[in-house]
Amino acid sequence: MRPPADAPGMIARLSPGAATRPVCVALGGAAGLVLVLIVALTPGSPPRRPGRPAVEVGRPRPATATPSATPTAPASRDDARDEAALAYYRAKGGAVAAHVRQVIWTAPILRVYTDLPASDANAPAATALCRIAASYLESRDRAPVVFVHARQSDGYPVLANKMDSGDDCRLGSVP
């Protein structure tokens, strides 16, 4: 059964004239609010940490494939790990390698995240980590662009960096 053609007019005649508009506005606003809440509270994708995925040094990872001999751009935006860099740190880093927590590749920069405090800018451990990463990149015919970062609780400030082959991994004066 079809509703009569003048159903909207019938509804308007059943309600008092001056009260119709505020009621319709209130109902429309409530419906809009419900829609916004549904969209905002419905999980559309799994939660993700800001930033890039990283390789964690402390936990053993299952061996799935041998690491690439050369650092390359990530296969996708969400894959910035450089397993070969970690293997290089483990082999060549000695005692300072224990400070490395994560290594990620954000072309053209190799970022090394450590457990060192922010006060260790230009410290021997930070500059040694920078030199090791630069050596790793140069051995793979890459520009030695490296940033060594402090621990997360300090906000990841840069402790040492190398911008080209002439750089010595020490930070200049910071304004």
C-alpha cells in the first residue's frame, strides 16, 4: 500500500505550525550527531603507531629470508626495516651496538634509534654508532647519510649525524 501523495503536507497539518520547524531542526541535528558518532567510533582499520615501523634489536625475530646486501627503498610505505644494518651492527659494533634499539631506512637517511639520553649529543658512543652506520652505507655504495637518535623518553633528539662523506658525525652548534 502506497502512502498518499500529500503525506508531507499531512504531517505538517497534524503538528502546530510554529512548533514544526524547531522540532524538525532538533531531530535533524540529533540524527547528524548520531551519524558522526557512528563514523568516529567505528574502527575502520587497525590502530597504528605514528611514525614508521622499526626493527627492534632486543627481540629475536624468526628468520624468514636473508637480509639484502644493499639498503633499498622500502617495499611499501609501512616497511622501512633494514635487517642488514642490524646484522652489520651486531658484527662490527662491539659494545656500542648494545645501545641500538631500532634501525629504520627513510631514504636517503638511515636512522638509528638508541637508548642513549639526550644529554649524550656528540658523545663517543653516539659518534661511534654514526660512524658504523656510515661505514655500512658506504660498503653498499650508498651516500653515508645517518642520524643517531636519543631514547624515546627524551623525544628522539639527534645525538650525532653525518650528511656526506666529508662530515665527521659530530653535531654543529645548535641555536
